[in-house]
Amino acid sequence: MSGACTLTVTVKCLLLTGANLGSEHEVREKDNTMTNFETNLRVKLPATCIILEMIIIILFATLVEYDDQTNAKYWHKEMAEHNLSNYDNEFYFRYPSFQDVHVMIFIGFGFLMTFLQRYGFSSVGFNFLIAAFALQWATLMQGFFHGMHGGKIHIGVESMINADFCTGSVLISFGAVLGKTSPVQLLLMAVIEVTLFAVNEFIILSLLEARDAGGSMTIHTFGAYFGLVVARVLYRPHLDKSKDKNGSVYHSDLFAMIGTIYLWMFWPSFNSAITAHGDDQHRTAMNTYYSLAACTLATYGFSALVSHEGKLDMVHIQNAALAGGVAVGTAGEMMLTPFGSMIVGFLAGTISILGYKYLTPFLEEKLRIQDTCGVHNLHGMPGVLGAIVGAVTAATATKEIYGEGMEDVFPNIHSGEITASYQGVRQALSLAVTLAIALLGGLIAGFILKLPIYGAPPDTICFEDGIYWE
Amino acid sequence: MSGACTLTVTVKCLLLTGANLGSEHEVREKDNTMTNFETNLRVKLPATCIILEMIIIILFATLVEYDDQTNAKYWHKEMAEHNLSNYDNEFYFRYPSFQDVHVMIFIGFGFLMTFLQRYGFSSVGFNFLIAAFALQWATLMQGFFHGMHGGKIHIGVESMINADFCTGSVLISFGAVLGKTSPVQLLLMAVIEVTLFAVNEFIILSLLEARDAGGSMTIHTFGAYFGLVVARVLYRPHLDKSKDKNGSVYHSDLFAMIGTIYLWMFWPSFNSAITAHGDDQHRTAMNTYYSLAACTLATYGFSALVSHEGKLDMVHIQNAALAGGVAVGTAGEMMLTPFGSMIVGFLAGTISILGYKYLTPFLEEKLRIQDTCGVHNLHGMPGVLGAIVGAVTAATATKEIYGEGMEDVFPNIHSGEITASYQGVRQALSLAVTLAIALLGGLIAGFILKLPIYGAPPDTICFEDGIYWE
Amino acid sequence: MSGACTLTVTVKCLLLTGANLGSEHEVREKDNTMTNFETNLRVKLPATCIILEMIIIILFATLVEYDDQTNAKYWHKEMAEHNLSNYDNEFYFRYPSFQDVHVMIFIGFGFLMTFLQRYGFSSVGFNFLIAAFALQWATLMQGFFHGMHGGKIHIGVESMINADFCTGSVLISFGAVLGKTSPVQLLLMAVIEVTLFAVNEFIILSLLEARDAGGSMTIHTFGAYFGLVVARVLYRPHLDKSKDKNGSVYHSDLFAMIGTIYLWMFWPSFNSAITAHGDDQHRTAMNTYYSLAACTLATYGFSALVSHEGKLDMVHIQNAALAGGVAVGTAGEMMLTPFGSMIVGFLAGTISILGYKYLTPFLEEKLRIQDTCGVHNLHGMPGVLGAIVGAVTAATATKEIYGEGMEDVFPNIHSGEITASYQGVRQALSLAVTLAIALLGGLIAGFILKLPIYGAPPDTICFEDGIYWE
């Protein structure tokens, strides 16, 4: 690859070829010289990973047990006592959905963020690391708040789905700070965010008894605004020094499309993964399917409308087409009707595109929020839209529409304890609580992450794998 | 890519830049200058997307309802009346298969077509757009022809699978015209093709009562010949001006393999997705699994046999290895036997390779059919083979072989209404009908798409993302 | 990306390098000149593929039948006789797991090996070929040893999973010889390895009655040591002549991450695919999930610790993060407890990283084992660890812990036939048998593959697609 060429030419051509696959070896060697003491993670990262894992293992050893569905003894006892068959094991109702969610978390989020030309290793790799950590930590935090049985946290496929959901929220925040943070910072952010996620989830689902099966509020709104505030606190005035790397190249955009398409395809499984058995899972999946389809048409239409020369913009397609899944996260399990889902999806795609075009530059210039992936457009606004749609749909629920199925979706309305309007109020209140905890939590996390001890990259070499990868 | 340059410089630069992704930015800027008024979609694409989605939403609002399995009220009523459990909900029988089919449609077809060096955005992106549109339109058209209940179209997971199937047919046709059409043309083609697909499906499945669970006829034969006729009508005599872009590069071929492998892996789910519960789904999946495995051996063998210097050709591997799935689309649910499936798969791989080697050049030069992806070899001939195998297998069905299982596969033979031979005749007749409707439909669609108002690319810049993507 | 360079040079280089990737064509043409008579497969590969497939079809025709779950007649008879519903068909218990395993075999293994800069076609393509062959051959061999019913091999979804498992073993061995073998050699290796796999499996599962649901012994230990011995016998003293190609480039590492992540995500399905219904499948999946998560934290921690300047090494992340799945392959179905799984995963990740850093160079220099993918670190040592963990966990099983669930996991202990300690001894013995058969088998296979008649590449052009691909 070099041989005959003189060094001068090599260097010149390196300048020319950028994310050149060919001269990788040289680029990497060059990157090494970029590394300075502060970003060397030889002590920091191993210490963080190993200590966190030790804590988790000790807490699992003292607090966590198989639930009745995974414990050999108790499941066989339960089968005998309640005349159940193995088919009644929750595994068969939920595991296929779990796997789809799992793909969204690790492939979907991971590859969606590979669009940056020189940040693919970190996008997929840090996504992998913080997700593997967050799902363990989430098992503990969520279990602590709403999974205790006789002093022990009981776990099974449902807690696995919930842990993945919570992880999704952290990955959304990751999108806001992508390229500007070290893996140590990200793990620390995950520690804080997972904890507050569990608190918020407990307040709105257990205390306020709101419904939010697909997490428009708990996952998307929370993750987005938490991450945006962190990004605000970590504002880098001289980030433009890295702007040549803050963009995509041809193949990095194709890798990102892998992430997009997987998120899009499996979103019906995401929204339906923890809804009630039967019609609820079925309906939620279908509502999401149609919402996303309508959202995609809006995305292509508005992308061509607002872009240069009527062309399509990959950033829009990669992100806005997914807003339809976010926006039916709350109402998807309700009797939203197929055309209702389509209207919500269409609106979500539209506001997402307009956000990328008009709001993101404003946020960056005026509010100093450098939102790398535009999570405000994909998760923030569509999440709020989803919460509002959920509140309205709940407020208009009637026995006439739901029949006996009301019990699964709105148990309190079914029992006559509250009216549908009041459920709507609870939903709206939950959105306010979520926003408050996300903003406050992001502020705290931001200031903790701002300490100059975690090996964050300097402004000149953000969005660059070479700093953390051999 | 070479022209003016001297060989010396070429070699030097090759040495320096290797598999350079890097100079993308410059290439794109250059592409912008290629854009002329005709291919500017700022008005055309938004108008098409938004109007189509509006029509769909209005039709869904007036015509479409949740079916008994997704409607909260009716499912609970049905459970109570028929003593069912939530597990009897169709969701649990079909949703995992649906998701596999969904992956084939969006990842499989989308990435299979990324083999072109400069058409990856359009391959995945237009695939995404027309699939998102087609599945909504298909819900309406298929519902109109065979899903009406009391004046309303009832939808659930089965209709979702059928909508994805119909979409697959459109994507096959997309393969024939890939690189030479604008997204507006493609959406219009989808409008027409989905409609005619539903008509053909109604005739052969409901009127002729043929069996075609995996769609050898309805999906593959129909989609391929429809697309080939469209390609014929849209023949471009000067397409060789774009021939430098009508080929693959190293990484585009790897992206395409993602598509190939996903299609290959999930084809058992595709063929079994709407077969009867129990042994039928199970057997169909297994027959397809073995057919594909045998097909793959044939593909590698014959590729090395017919290619230059005994090497393997990526085009063959990416496509012909899938022909085994197409060819058991009809007979897969029947008692084809595992070795029978293997023979069919082996034959399908063989004719597909021979088609790529000998027939495609003939089609292009003599019949003026510019079949970009070679859909004739992957879907056309194997589809016809599948229809014939299905007719023969049906004609030889006996009570001795099927037992009481006959009712699921051939209800009319089971009830004694018709003989097995007559079922075979119906199958053969269905092939003829499919071919007729596909050819005629393609002709109509082709002439409509030929109007110079949809922003199609000129002959000089086909197979080029830059024309439609920023 | 441009800066110092003059525009003229930029334009020239653009013209030369295109999207480049572009100069592939020239590179390929250049490669053609590398081809000499010995590596021309025009006769060898077609002959091997077609003859093997013919043999398989004949053996299937004479020996293989649908099992009672896939046979229309017998399934309907069984439903009637035992009052079963279609839901009791094994398909619904196992097919989603099968599909996940299938993805691991074809996408997971295939893309994991694409890390080499110029061997992506062969990695995915030969993986595809030998897997498609091996799963057919495995159906026969495994059926012959433990699937015979009245002189016929009965097949269904469980045999499909087992065939995919056996295939996985061959692909592990493929990893050891990657880049240095022709497809004809690989097919031959598959013939031998699948056969011996079935023998070993029969001895340890049927004769010794050991438990090994996820294949720590049968799949990983067997595949790794078989492959390592083959690599030893095929030792190439002058392989350093190809060392410029024996490494990754930026995008090839990203493709490899697709493989890694898919293997990681679906490993819970792999380990649980053939465990008993109910709590067993559920528990196995969950144990694997937590083992892998803990393993990932260990991987990142130790990678930064041992690598140059505290950076992360892609080779570690791509491989060691998976060791947690291997290491709970035996004990995953047992009552290992979640924190126990985490400890095992953490250990597996740690030894895997240390193996890559310190053992692989030793194996290569001292033992002359050129292990391209480091399968010893990913499958070998973690497989042995998994076998030991399994033996210990089995030896400590008590009625108090398992209750009636003991019957599913340890039927012989449940029936009182043997003690738990004795089961532990059987497990340990099985590890020894596995190692013995793998080493001996690898030796035989190695010497057969060493014959200079299969078109293997010369030392100077290993790790190079151009030799076998157009």
C-alpha cells in the first residue's frame, strides 16, 4: 500500500482522502500522536468497568432471584397447583418481542449512530458498552422500585424487556452527546440516568398510574430532554474545530441505514412488548406498523420539500421516518384506530423534519445545545406529541369502545374508580413530571460529567475514533 | 474514472487510496451540478407522497376496522363466548413469522439492491419509501377484494403479512427498473401494481381456488414479469452512457450480501407465514430450509463452472442462491418430502445461474429488456418452476399421504368436491392467468410511467444517487 | 480533508479514485494475473458441490422422513389421539429460537470474519457455502446416530436446530484456517468434522448422558480444538508474505461488528434453543443474557488495560465480548443463578482478552498454530471453562434447589439413578472425550487437507478474495 511512494506524497494524499479506507493504517498511526495524557484511559476505563461490574455482581448476589417463571422448583410447583402447561410460561408470550427489542438496542441504536465518517467504532462500540452496563444496572434500579418480592428482586423475561427499555433511554441521551464524550463519562451518565429513569417510571406508572407501554414519556421524552440538558452543560464553544469530522461519508450513511431500518421494522415489537396478552399486544403492534408507514411518506415528502434542489437528505430519512414509532408509544395500546395511528405518524414525521431544518440550528446557535444526532427531533418532540395523543385518547375511552377489554388497558376506569377524563389528566401530569425529572437530572448529570477527569476529547479531535481506538 | 489519466498516475493513486470512501464529499458536490430542472423533485415528490397518504388516511377512516383479534371489545367477547385463552389470538401464531417477512422486505430487498457502486442510498431509500407506501395501499386493495366484513375491511396480523407479501411483488419489479426511475415513477408503479396484484390474487386464490402460500405465482412470477415488461417499455437505447456506474465495488457487494443472507435465512418464515397452523407451518418452513440449502450448493458449483477462470461471481451468489426459496413457494406447504424440496432447489439454482450467464445478455440485446438486478433469473424462471412443481405436487396428492391433514392443504380434495388432478389443472391455469395479468399490467404501467413528467434521470446519469440525494 | 492540496491534484485524484472502492475493478483485474493453474477451481469446485449434493439427495430420498410434527397425516392423527391442539406443535416452542440461531450461523459467523481487509467475499461467501452444506450433512449424521425411528431419520424443527448447531462447530474451525484454504478444502473439512461431531455428540450426550444444551463442549470446545489442530497441520512457514493483507481496515471492522453484535444478541436463543420447555428455556436465555453483559464490561476493561496507550482494540471487542455466551453453554440451563452467570461471563471475557494478548503470539511462534480469528480465545478456553462450570454446577445440584424441575435438567438424578456428584464426573469425562476426539479428528482432517490437490492459495496470496472471486 505504500512501497514506492515517498512520505511526502503519503501525507498529502492522507489529507486528500480523509476517511480513506485504504490508508487506515497510516491514519491510525497518525492518530496515536494525537493522544495526550488526558485521554489515555488505561487506568480510568478498566477501573470504571471492573468496579461497576463488581458492585453489580455483589448486589445481584444479595438481592436478585429467579422469578417463578424461571425458577425450576417454583415453576413446576405453579404448574401443578394451577393446572398450567409449559406454554403458559411468560417466555412464550414475550421472548420473541424481547429479541426484537434487543436488536433495536444493540443494532438499531448502535448503527444509527455510525453515520459519522470517523466515529463508527465508537458509535457501535460505546453503544455496546453502555447498553451492556445499563441493562444490568436497570435490572437493579427498576427491581428496587417495582420488582421486590419478599425483599428480593424477581427477574424474568419481563424485567429483561424493561431493562432494555431503560437502556434505550440512555442511548437516546448518548445520541445528543455523541462524539464529544469519553466512555467513562458515558458509563457515569448511565449510572445516573438509569437511576432517575427508575424513579420517574415509578412515579408516573405506579403512583400516578399512567399508561405508557411503548414509553413515549418514560423512554423517549425522558431520554431526549435528559440528554439535551447534558449536552447544554457540556457545551463546547470551539467545536467547529472538529467540524470537518462532524459529517457523514457515503458508506457511513449506508451503515446508519442498517440502524434506521432495524429500528423501523421492530418498533411494533417494542411498543407491544409489555402490553397485556392477546388483543393488546396485537393491536399495539398493528397501530405502530401503520403509524410508521404513514410517517415514512411524510418524511420523504417533507425532506424533498425543505432540502436543497428538491433532493432527499439522508439525515431526515435516517431519523424522521422513525418518529411515528415514538409518537404512538403511549396510545399504541389504546383503541387509537388504524387511521388515527396514521395521522399521528404523519404529524410526527412532519414535525421531525421541520425540527431538523429549522429548530436544530436555532438550538445550537441560540440555546447552545449541540445535539449531534438531533434527538430532539426524533425523540423529544415526537415523545411529547405521543404523550399528548395518549392523554387525549385515554380521556375519550368509553366502555362502548373497549368492552371488557377496558380492564387490560385502563383497569381504574374499568373498575369505576376514576373517569376517563381523569385518566387523561393523569397522563398529562405524567408528561410534566417526566420533563421535570429529565431536565433536573440532566442538569445534575451534566455538571458531574463536566469535571475534567474522565478523559473527554479536546474540541479539536471530537468525532474521531482514533482517540480511543487502536 | 480513468479517461484522461495516465496509467502511471492510476497505479500511484491506487496504491495511495485503496478502497477510498473518502472523496465522497467532492463527488457529491460535483453531482449537484448534474441536476437539471427535470429531475428536481421539490414539488413532484412532496405532492405525490402527501396526496397519496391523504387518500390512504381517508380510505382507512371510512373503510378499515380492527378485526376481532385486535379489537379490545370483540376479542374479549370472543374469548368469553368460545372459551378461548389469549394464547389463541392469531398474534402468537403469526407475529414472529410476520417480523421475519418484514425484515425480508425492508432489509432483504433493500440491501440486496445496494450492489451498485453509487446507488446505495436510492436502493435502500426508495425500497423503504415504496414499501412503506405499498403496504398501506395493499391493505386497502387486498381488503377490498377479500377482506370485507359487513362493508368494512378487517385487519390484523394476517392482513399485515399479506400486505408485506404484496409489497414484495412491487420490490421485485423495482429490481428490474433499478437505477433508471425516479421515486415518483416508483410510487406510481406501486399504485398500479398493488391494485393488479390484488385482482390477480383474488382470481387465482378465491375464484380458481389454487394454493400458493409462498407466492411462487402471486408474488414472484407476477412481480418479475410485470417489472420486465415495464423495463421493456422504458427501454433506454443509450443506457451504456451510464455503464461505468452500472456495476459493483468491493464494499457495495458486501452490503448486498446482507440483503442476500437475510432473504435466505428468513425465506422459511416467508413461505410458512400464512399456511395453516401446526404441521403446515412446520413442514413449509422445513421444506424451504432444505430447498435453499441444496440451491446454494448448485449456485456455487455452477457459478465456478460458467465464470471466468473458475472463479465465483458475486452476482450469482447474491441472487441465484435464493432461487430455491422462490421455487418452493407453491409446493412448500404440500407433502413435497425433504429430498423433493432439495431437487427443486437444486434445479432452481441451476437455471438461475444459467439465466444470468446466457439469458440476461440475450434479453438485453435482442428483446431490449434492461433487467438491472436480473429479476428474471431470481424470480421469473424460478417462480414459473415453482408454479409447475406446485401443480404436479397437487395433482399427485392422495388421502394415503395427507390423511386428515388434507383438509388444511387441499380442502376441496378433502371434501371430495374435486380430484387431485383437477386441483393440478387449477394450479396450472393460475400460472397462465398470473402471466397474462402481469404482462398486460406491466404494459399499461410502462406506458403511464413513460410520460416525461416524473423526473426520471437522463441516460447519462442513471445508477447515480447524486441526482436525488443531497 | 483538502487544505494544503491544490485543486488540480484533487480533481485528478477524484477522477482516478471515484467512489473508490472504485479502483476495485483494476485491482481485481490485477488479481487475475495472480491466479495460476493450481487455484483454478473450474472443475474442482463444481465437481465437489454437485457430487456432494447428489449424495445428500440420494441419502435423503432413502433415509429421511418428516417427523410426526411435520407430517400432515401423523400430526392430525396425533392431535386426535392425544387431544392436542395445533399449538402443541413443537414449531411454536422452537421456531423463533431456530431463526435466531440461523441468523447467528449465517450473519453472525459470516460477518464476524469480514474483518480482514480483502477477504470479505470469502468470509461471508464461504461461510454461506459450507454452512449450507454442513446443515444437510449434519441432518444425516446426527440422524444416523440419534434420530432413527424404524430405520428412518425423522426430521423437524429440533433436528434443524441441531443441524445448525453442528454447522456452528464447523464455522468455528473455519475461523482458525480463515484466509488460507480453498472452498474445496473447507467442504472436505466439513464432511469430516460434521461426522466426528455427531460421533462425539452421541458419546457424550447419549452414552455418558452429560448435559450440554448450549454446546460449550460439543460445539465450542470441539470446533475450536479441531480447527486449531487442522491449522497446525496446515502450518505455513512463509505466511508473513501475506501479512499486509492479514489485518483490518476501517469499514471491514464495522462489517465485522455486525457479526459480533448479532452473535451477542441471539446467544440467549442459542443456548436455550433445545432446552426443555417452560422454565428451562426461560432460565437459560436469562442466564446467558447476564453472562454476556458482564463479559462485555470485562472485555472493555481489560482491552483498555492491555492495549497500546489505553485504547480499545477492535479485535478484543469483536471476539472476547462473546466469550460469556460460550462459557454458559453447559451450565446455562441449570440453576446457575443470575450472579453466578455474571461471574462466569466476567471470567470468560477476562481469559479471552488475556489469551489474545499473551497466548495467541505464543501459539503462533512456539506451537506454530496460525489461528486467524483467535478461535482459541473465543471458543477454546471459554468452552473448556464452560464445561468445568457445568460439571461443578451439576455436581452441586440438589432437590432443594430444583424441586420437580430436576426431571427436566437432570433426569437421572431425579430418578435417583445417580447422584449429583456422579453427574459432575460424567460432565468432566465428557470434556475429556470431546478434547480427545477433536484433537485426533483435527489431525486426520489436517493431513487429508494438506494434499496439494484442492486449489489452496500460495503463501504469497492468502487473505485475498481475488484468487477465488471475479
